[in-house]
Amino acid sequence: MNNPTSTPAGSASAAFAPLPRRRGRINYRKVDETAPWGFEEWDITLGADGMRTLTSHCELAIAGDVVVRDSVISVHADFHPCEAYVRIMNKGQLTGSGWFRFTDTEAHCESYSQDLGRVSQTIEIQRPMRGFGLHAVQSDGWLAATFPFEKGVGHVEFKGRNLMHSLHHLGATGPSLATTTSGFEFLGTEEVTVPAGTFQCNRVRLRGIVNDHPPYDMWLSRDADRLYIKGEAQGYLASVFELVDIDGAPLGDA
């Protein structure tokens, strides 16, 4: 007797449907050059639990570093991080890898790296925190995902202790739980055209930098995914970061 609920071997279940997904590519280049010095390919999915998961692959060569960085981060609907993973190579050698977990009150790290050896950390946090920096520039964009843009142009906000996997500007060291106290200033809304298209954006500027990072502006999409559309870094980086390819519709309501 045939079982009407069974699925023939080797066939796909009729109940299966892929997760909502967006994919993109960001090129890194000097302000006065067209050839990139690096790139990042990212993928964002929206799970049934409402969490967004960002997977990023980055390759770059600048300022004497040749970095390959792979990272994954999952965030709740309010962009509070849940867990993350990062693996870093520099100049063809493994720098380190680590796993991170976040609750409402604590951040945990289990990692191994050339410079720090075996690391096991727990740091107290307070929700909502600004986010967790993994140095992929789309991850940078999510650091401003909870910024209160409704407070208007010129508003500056700091959220106390901010966490990153590395204080190195390219994320080429660690990983471990590193802290900064920087914040963001809202510079206004702008229509921005990049190779991937034209987008309505919120422009923010990094403020209160404590690790000698050069001045840095970001243009973020105004939809709920807070996509990194464009960035400009001054100083020794003197670079533009641009979205050059995008696929997929917005994953949620703004």
C-alpha cells in the first residue's frame, strides 16, 4: 500500500523552500584609482526565527597586509548579536579563528591565534549593544543598524562598550573580544549611485575613534537590511568601498 505522506527516495520534499536571501559584492579601491585592492562577497539570509545571518568572504592587500577573512554572524530582529565565527589569514598563513556567543548580559569567545594562543573570554555586556564588528564592511554597516535616525541630522550616539574581533584596522589579528568606545553621527539622507544601482541612504560618520582609525563615513540602505552601499575612509587608507553587485529583494520591513 502506498503511503501518501512518504517522499520518494531522491526527490525533494514539497515542503522545502529556500530561505529568503540577498547576495552582494563590495569592491575596495583607492579614491584616485579604479582597480580594487580588495573585495568582499556577502550573503544574508532570514531564518524562520527572525534572525538574519551574514556570511562574508573578504580578500584584500594593502599597507603591507595580504588578508583573507571569512566570517559568519547571526543577529536577532533588533540586530543584537547571537553568535559569530571568524577565520583570518595574513600573507598566506593562518592568523587565527574563533567562535563567539552573546546573551543579554555576556559575550563569550573561544579562539586560537598566533599572537594570543588559546583564548577563552567572557565580558559583561548590556542589551542592546551596538553590535559586533567582524571587519567585513557589511558588518560595519550593521553596527549602525540600531542608530536612532529619527532623532535627526547631527545626532551623535555612543553605546558604551563596543565589541570587535580585532582592533587592527583590517581585522588581521586575533580573533578575541576587543573593545572600543566609538559612536556614530547622523549626517543626513542622501541618494547614492554606485555600480550596483541607486539607493536611498542614511549617511553616518564614525566618532570618538580610539585606535587611530582614519575618518570614516558610511552610506547605509534605509530598508530593514541596513545594506552597506558605500563607504569612504580618509588618511592612509584614502579609499572608497562600493556595492558593485546585488541580488535579492529586501528581507523585512524597515
